Amino acid sequence: MTKQILIAGFGGQGILFSGKFLAYEGLLEGKEVSWLPSYGPEMRGGTANCSIILSDTKIGSPIVSNPDILVAMNAPSLDKYENETVSGGYIFCDSALIEKKVERKDVNTYYIPATKLASDENLPGLANMIILGHVIKHTGVIPYESIEMAMKKVVPAKKANLLELNMKAIQLGYDYEG
């Protein structure tokens, strides 16, 4: 089984960190993994996206042209990648930043106000992990039971205090009913 995931937004939203988390989880599960970050020259505030492939078999190319799962953290990302998502795939939108609705009827669409929830719950900068919790719940792309192990791999020791906050953010997104 192969899952192609594209997380897209603007610099500073934790797009690359989210992808790295999924990739580490895939490694811990014994999967073949590809993690390909991409960002504009202006970094923070510029465009950013991350292609992640988790597979039971060898991966031929790290490029995700037609994601099974799209996470759109801003409107330009939804505009750019909505029609690239495979039929039957999943599109997750940060509805705090994206007012428009997905027009396609052949995809599973979820709206979660991740940026607003992060602000309301005093989890600044963790909208990415909130929306990822929602992705995990609705797609089963990675097993929920082992997320803490992967999180310990991607949160550097010098920022160990952020481990608990990241876990709280994932749980918030996982539990969100909207």
C-alpha cells in the first residue's frame, strides 16, 4: 500500500515539520519513505509544501503530483492542488484561513479551524499539528498509538518542552468534531 501526501501552505506554518513527523513515523513502522520539502526563496511568508510518500514497496520518485491526501493550510494551496488530488482522496483545509469550499464531489473533504484552535488553546504555531491529528483520525495514514515515539524523534532535545505541546495539538485535532 502506498500513500502520497502533500502538505502545502506558507512559510512559518510548520509545513516541513509536519512532513518530517509523518516520514519518521513511516520509518518507525518499517515503511519505505520519501520526504521532499520545497519552499519559495522568501521562506517565512513565502510558499512551502512538502511531499511525503509512505509505502510498503520501493518508491520510484519522491515527487507527489497527485496526492491521496492533501493538507491545505492556506487558500492559494487549495487553489493550486485541489484538482490534483486523486478521486477518492482526502482534502483537509484549515477553515480558519480558507473561506472557500472544495468544489469537487469525488473527494473526502474535512474542514478544521486549526489556526483558530491553536490560538484559542494557547498553542501558537501548532495549527499544523492540530490539522495532522485530524488527518490521522480520518485517514489512518499512520497508527495513532505510535505518534509519541515519532514525535520524540522530530522534536529536538533542546526544545523538549515542545513535545507535550505538540502531542496536545495532535490530540486536539484528533478529537475535533466539526
